[in-house]
Amino acid sequence: MAVREDISVIRDDRPTDQFGDPVGPEPAPQKISGVKIVPRTSAEDADGGVIVIDGLNIFIQPPPRVAIKSNHRIVARGEIWEIEGTPGLYLEKALWIVTRKVGPKP
């Protein structure tokens, strides 16, 4: 059974300059409490081997009132995670977010 944890959502919806770099200060992460986190792994075939992808399934119940988009990042368990695909409803009760590891907490 998953334990309820806290996460932070990094919403980087800043405008970009002509080179595609964000303009202005990075917004402060938004904390969301009481989410369920379940580890996940997957393997993909690559040239000459298999790549293992480390990730998390995150369930937020009830779904948050603010949108979480695929270009946002999640800070959970001391690390930064990218969102894979579009977050969606799970059994119409929780927002389901699939992530993969990006790096250590900033």
C-alpha cells in the first residue's frame, strides 16, 4: 500500500526568448500534500542493449484544482521528475501522473 507523501510541482510556464530560453525568474514550486506515490520501472530496447527507465506513478486524490501539464516537473522523494505524457484521471477519482527521473533536488 502506498504511503501518503508531499510533492512540489514546478510550473515553468514563463514566456521564452527567440532562442527558446525562459525569460524571467523561475516560479516557486507549489506544494501538494497527501499524494500516493508508487515506484515504477520499464525497459526499452536500444541499439545493442536494454535501457531501464526509473519513474514514479503519482496519484493525487481528489484531483488538484490547478492544472498539472506535461511540461511541468515534480519534486518528490528528494529528486526531480519529468512528467511523461498527459496526466489523466484514474478511475475518475484521482489524477494519475507518470514520471521519469531527471536529477537530484535543486
